[in-house]
Amino acid sequence: MMLSNNENLYLEIKEIIEGTRRYIAKKINSSMTIAYWSIGKIIREEFQIEKRANYGKETLKKLSQQLTLDFGNGFSYRNILRMVKFYEFIPDRQKVTTLSAQLTWSHFVELIKLDDEVKREFYIAMCKNVRKYCN
């Protein structure tokens, strides 16, 4: 069956729009992942939460409330702690930048739960391969 010129035009434009949306989604995810890492770095290095146990916990809860009001649920106390753990998990910004182009924040949330570095590296490789073949 032959497509009409209008259908070909539509399909060509549709592909451009869908490709652009995929590209933008990847860039947003990568940028947000790097932002979360940077937040974790600031809190870990400058705030030094381990030295201020109860005071630090309350301060982070207040910070979380402020950020949640301004930016939404992605800045819950629990997520802020994940950001700190993410920085501790990968303290090298270059590695984060490289991986954030290949993995989503959801991948990192799952990976930081693993204490065994060999398992983490294995799952990072698996996630990269799955994304490569599914995109």
C-alpha cells in the first residue's frame, strides 16, 4: 500500500517531534541527575551531616520542606538523603556525568542500595546494556 504525500509528510514530522522529545527527556534526566549529585556533594562536604547528628537531621528536614514547597515532592527528606548517598557512592563528577547520560535517576536510586562494589559495577554495566538495546 502506498502512502499519500500527506501521510508521508505527517510521518516524517512525527518522527522529528518524537526524536526531539526523546533527546530532551534524556538531557533533562542527565541534568537533574547531576543536580542531585551536586546537592548531595554540598550537603555532605559543607554541611557534614555525620558530625551534627540530631541537629543535622532537623536542619535537613527543614531544608526538605522548603525545597518541596518550591520545587515539588522530589526533594523529600528521604530523597535528600539519597542525594547525599549518591555523592558518597560516586564522588567523581566526571564518572557521574558519563553515567548520567546512560542511566536514569531511578537506576541510581536502586544502585546506591547495594553495598557490594562488584555487584554495583555489574548492575551498572547491565543497566547500560539494557538501555542501549531498548532505546
